[in-house]
Amino acid sequence: MISQFLEEKQVNMVAAVLAVIFVVISIILGVAGGFMFAVGDLTGALASWGVVALFGLIGLILQAIVLYQWSAVINQNLSNTQQMFLYLKERIEDPLRGEIGFFANRMEEFTIPTWPYWVYLAMYIISLFTGWYALLFNLLGFIFLAFYINNIFKSTSKVSNLKNKVYHYLKEEKGVSLSGEVYRIPSRNIITFIILSVITLSIYWLYLLVKLSSEINNYVKSDEKMRKEIEEVFRAAAQA
């Protein structure tokens, strides 16, 4: 039985959307506080900036949760995929058997490292306390964030190729009824990501925070669905 690794973790979309909302509100209130200060309303400005600090902190925490979930969800899927391949290797008696075993052993190569995420988070926190140097630390942070995201694109793309090869073989050669293919997370140019995030004052980044979270969920859900279909076929064959 393979039910023990059919369920996938998913990125919390509510946290992703709320992170964007809190950041946007904090930006609006920050601008409002600047206008208040300009017209001499110091009390209003300080109150507004206090809310900005609170909402900014909440937004940061939510972003950190979502970003960490990206790698956690994909790495869990890699583990599930490895178990699936090993399961198939034990039950397929033809030349692809060895290749599936080879694919299973490669899964660890595609694990998403989390250290770029932690460096990005550290750079972001440091930027909050460095005054004019904040822009430099933010830029450095985005470079590590881009590296983190690029690892996600590379890993999911390569693993999707392996999965689709195996699933296509099961469908065409073994008569396993599978609906569709594994959803592919669209790759994005990392340099373009950095440039767009900088010139849009992180608006593009906020968009990608929600968009990529949704794409990762579609990726793991589509794979989970196909694994369940495979389980049903092999279970029926074992009972026949």
C-alpha cells in the first residue's frame, strides 16, 4: 500500500494574501504619516507610523511563514515522489525498472536548500535598523531570495520531467488510466525578478508571493491526484 505518502502539504494561501494586505496597508499608512508630519500633525504622524511598524511586522512574519512553506511543501513532495518510484520499482518487471530506481535515488539532488531563505530574512531584518543602508541590505536580501526561488524553479522543472516520463510510460505501456500530467510551475528569469521587484518598489514581489504560492499548490495537488490514481490501479491488480 502507498496511502501513507499520498497526502501533500500545501502553502497557506490565506497567509500569503494577508501578508500582501498588511504590507500594502502599512505602505499607505506610512505615506499618510509622512503627509501628517509635513503639515505639522506630529501626533497623527507618530500614531500612523506606529501602526505601520505593527502591520509591517505582521506582514514580515506572514511572508516568512509562506516562504518557508515553499521549500517545505516541495521537499515533502520530493520525499513522496521517491517513495512512489521505489514502490513502482518493486512492481514493474521490465527495463524501466532500473531507470525508475535511478530516478528515486536522484530525488535528494533536487532538495530545496533553505539557507538562502534564512539569509534573505536576516538581511530584511537588518535593513529595518540600518537607516540609509537599508536599500543595500534589501538589495542583498533580494539576491538571496532570487537564488532561493531559482532553486524552486530548477527543482520542480527537473522533477516534473522525471515524473511525466514515468507517468507517461505507465499510461502508454501499462494501461494505467491517468488524467492529465503534473502541473508545471512556470520558470521566471531571476534577473528580471530582481529588476522588477526593485523598480516597482516590491509590488512585483508581492504579486509573486501569492502567484507562486498558488502554483506550488497546483503542482503538488496535481501530483497527489495522479499518485492516487496509480494506487487505485495497483490495488485493483493486487485484488484481482
